[in-house]
Amino acid sequence: MKLKEFVESTWLDYSDVIGDCVLIDLNAYIKFQFLNHVTKEVMAEKLYDHFRMVELTNKCDFNKLIKSYFKCLNEILEPQIETSKQKTRAQKYYEKAVYISKSKEVNLQDLMDYTRIMMCLYMSVTKNQSKLISDFDLSKGCLDMDTILTFIRRETVPTLGINKRKPRFDFHNPYSMDSCILLILTLLLYKLKDGE
């Protein structure tokens, strides 16, 4: 997938791009001074420039950023899915999402399908207080952006020492892979919720 195609398909096709909540969410990644002077086209240009800086900083192309997005979400959700010989509903859908993530080429529809499955699974994980899940609600209506973005920012990973953990995402560098993953997720969530 090309960067320009991603920005056009998510941001420029989104119906309420200049709503205050959208701009406030994006301001966490892309700083702009005046919310009331941001147009759809200006923000699209800022998004494009931001992703280009992430590519340059990390010496990678947009496809590598998408692969990092997949890898991160797979790692977050894999330990949360109950597995059994007779596959659970959550297990079947998780495997379907992982299959999409392993494709050599992905398009916007693949990204949307993957994100919908993974974030619906994630909503079930948050509701079950991080207990293993075997079933979940796949409807877009169950997706709560505030819940998803709040909980995903709190994700941790093990570190050296007994029972020690550190934050999964480092927010100090706006051009890091971590910030980019969350920006991609935010844009895709808005696209999924568009039109509701």
C-alpha cells in the first residue's frame, strides 16, 4: 500500500474530518497551533508529511510501517485469545486477522478488516479485564475509540527483573514507530466509525 493512497482513503474520505474531537485526537501525534483554521486538505498534507518523516527517521517505507502496525497488534492480542483443539470464535477470527497481516500486499480493505477484527477482540479483552476471551462482538457498534485508545496507550511489556514491566509505547519521539502505530490505528478507527 502506498502512503498517498492510505491518507486519501482514510483521511480525505472521512466525512467529519474537521470535527474537534478528531483534530484533538490527531494533535497527540501532529502538532498544529490553530484547530479552527485546519482544513481537510491542510491536514491531509500534514499527515502525509508526518508519515514521510517517520519513514525517513526509521529508514523504512510505508509498507514496513504497516507491517510494524500488524506485528504490534498481533503481539498485544495473541496472549489474550483462548485456544483449544476445537477452535473458539475468537481464535478463528484472530487467525483470520493474522493471515491478513502476513500477506505480502495489503490494500485498504485488508487494513480495515484486520483492524475491525483486532479492535473488536481488544474491546472484549478490556471488558473481560484482560482475562482470556473465547467469544466477542464483531459489530462496529461495539468499538469505543476512547476505551481502545486509552487502554492501548497503557499496554506494557516485560522487562528485566521479577514482575517488572515497562510501557509498550514510547511517546517521546513523535516520529517513532510507536507513535506511528497509534496514529495509523487512530485513523483506521475513525474510518471504521465513519457514517455511523
